[in-house]
Amino acid sequence: MAKGNQHLKIYFSNTMSYLLNLMVLLVLILPFLPIETTTWWLDNLSSLQLQWSVAALVLLAFNIKKAKKYFGMLTVLLITVIYLQRPASYAANTEVLTAPSLKIAQLNIHYQNPHLEPLLSRLNAADFDLLVLQEVGNDQRQKITTLKQAYPYFISDSSNGDLALFSKWPIVEQKIHDLGYQGGHIIEVIIQSPKTNNPVHIFTLHPVSPRNAELWQLRNSTLNYVAEQAFASLLQYKIIVGDLNTTPWSAQFKALQKNSLLTYSDNAFSYIPSWSYSEKNPLLSLLSSAYIDHCLISAAFAVISKDYQRVPGSDHQLLITELGMR
């Protein structure tokens, strides 16, 4: 009887191990399957590929003890993790670009940021051409206007949104889209190069975080709408930039690229922990991070460089994208 119970425990342990491996593997490969995720929580889970890759590596270490039984699963998991977390192939564009570059900085400054004044001084002193801000609180709106010292062209969504855009390039057209729901505000501008007069069509937005099924649908609706607007633009140079509250592995992010015909400016670069739940230490910050701040561009642009910097008082990184105009 005792021997039978021991066999049952071993069988149960092995079965649970197999199921755990299969679950992690399924979430890892889900973004690469030719299917569209229609469940909000599954879409969110599959978007956290860094965390699932770490879980896979932990499982690999555990499976080494059972290499004979788990060799196939171990190999598949290892290959998947290597593929998903492969390093960047290059870090800059090597084309010879004759037109001027456009340097874009984007940041969630965070409502009630206690370090706002030194942050504004830092941004005023930077060499950015375009500055896109999200999470601008009501009591911060007047303070951020000091940025007009360096960026004379400015538009803010002061109704119900939290968006602001500052530019050193002239804004020749501007519009605010109000879709009538939370996170459904979009700033649309056309800026013009002061050197070549080339117009650049820009859409900036901050859709709601998909914390439940309803908010997930609202985020998707906002992304679908901005994709349609970008697709309809007849200009050569087009950009969608902001905290999109979705990661590159989400089906909705892929739909955004497909429907807008814009490409992901970070394709050649490594994972960027643009948002993090915790800043207590570098490891915990990385493990609690998500890649949700993005800059999508039309084919007329070439990515020259991509960088990110820590900003005190914010749970987001300051992302810097330099684009060359082909």
C-alpha cells in the first residue's frame, strides 16, 4: 500500500510538472501562432514575454534533474527562450541620410511627480526636437508650460486627457480627437522641418490600461481608431507615439502595425523596460517591467538610435528615438 502511494505521488508530481511546462510553453509561443487572442487576460499574460521567459529558464534548471523524461520539453523551451530574447542585431542605421533627423522624447511624467521642476529643467536643456508627455496632472499643466522656453510650439489636451506635445519644429496643423470614453483622446499634429519644409504627421495617445475586459476593449478601440487615421494620411512621414499600454507580443499591437502600415521603430533593439512596477533594485525593476511605450514610424524614416533614461518620480523611462528622413 505504501509503495502504491509512493508511485501515485511520483505520477502526480510528474503530471503536474508536464502541465506546468506545457502552460509556460503555450504562453511563450502564443504571440507567434496565427490566431487572434480574444480573451483580455490571456492577451495580457502573453504580452509579458520577459517574465514567462524567466519562468521557462527556472523550469529548465528544474528539468535538468529529469533530463531523460523532459529532454524534448527542455529543448523546445530552451530554443523558444533563446529566440524570444535574442540580442539586438544592430544598434544604429548605417544609411547615408541627407535630410535632417528628428529626435523624439516621450515620457509619462506621472501624476503628482514630486521631482517635476528639476525634470522640466532637464527637458528644457535637452536637444530633443519633439517632446511627447503623458500623465500630465491638472495641477501640472501650468508648470509644464515652462518647456516653451525650448519648445515654442505646444498643444495640450486639457479637457479630460493627460497629453501634451512640445515641438521645436513649427506645428502647421493640429487637432484633438475625443472618442468619448476613458483614454480615448488623441493629439494629431503636422509639424514641418525648418530646414527642408518636409511635413511630418504625428499621432500621440495614451489609451487606458487593459485591467479588465471592458478597459481592454476600450484600449483596442482607441488603437484601431488611430491606425485608421494614420492609414488615411497621405503624407510620407508618419508617426504614432505614446504609452500604448500594450507590448510588441500582443495581438492588438500587431494589428496596429498591420492596419496603420507603420513599423515598429524598436525592431533592431533589445527589450526596453519602459514601465516598471517597482524601482527598489535593478533586478526587481526588470522583472516587474513591461514594454508599453512605443514609437511607430512609416517606411520613409530610418531609425538612427534608440535610448532610454531613468526619470526620478516616474514609473516610466524617458524614451529617446532619433529618426532619419530618407
